Amino acid sequence: MWLGEPERTQADLFFRLFGIPVRVHPFFWLVAVILGANLIHSPVDLLLWVLAVFVAILVHELGHALVMRGFGFRPAITLYGLGGYASYDRFWDGSRLPHHPLSQILIHAAGPGASLALAAG
């Protein structure tokens, strides 16, 4: 990853979505609040803003992760202060999975595709 995955903290939120592990770093929430605080003055509207940012970024990363899993990779999702990060383990059942250009193109396109589907939804 460009800047590296953030260190784990005791305040991280962990859950699974469709069997894919998801970690939410506390700075994700802080940055979402800061970005919305200048535009939104009602606490309820700010909460809705943070929820919308959470869903939008999670759906985007889930698009990447589901296609990764379809190609046999073991995906994981991290949401942090700069957005989201879907990663995978290239070792599955002890064997190294190949990098094919088509798989990489589809994995990269799946995030924006999921975002477009959410927006159209």
C-alpha cells in the first residue's frame, strides 16, 4: 500500500461481512466527522453523514474484496483515516497463487463498479 496499513489499536472495530474480515481504525471515524463538521451543523445530520461515508467506502472496498475471493485470494478490508484498503493473502492452502493481468484489472475495477451500483441503487 502507498502509505502502509495503520497500526492496530485497542479502539479498532472488527467484524466480518460475507466472511471477509473488516477492521475499522478509529481515525476513520475522526476524519469522517472532521470532513462533515464544516458542512453539517445538526448532530443527527452529522451522524447520518458519517454513516453514509462508512457505507460508501465499505461497499467500494467490498467490491474489490469479493472479486479477490472469486479469484481464490483471501481478502481483508481496512477502513482508516485516508479511506479504505482491500488487501489479500497470495498464499492459500500453502500454495502461491499467480498474478494474472486480467484478475488484477477485474479486482481494481470492482471497487468503482460497486460504488456505481450503490449510487444507482
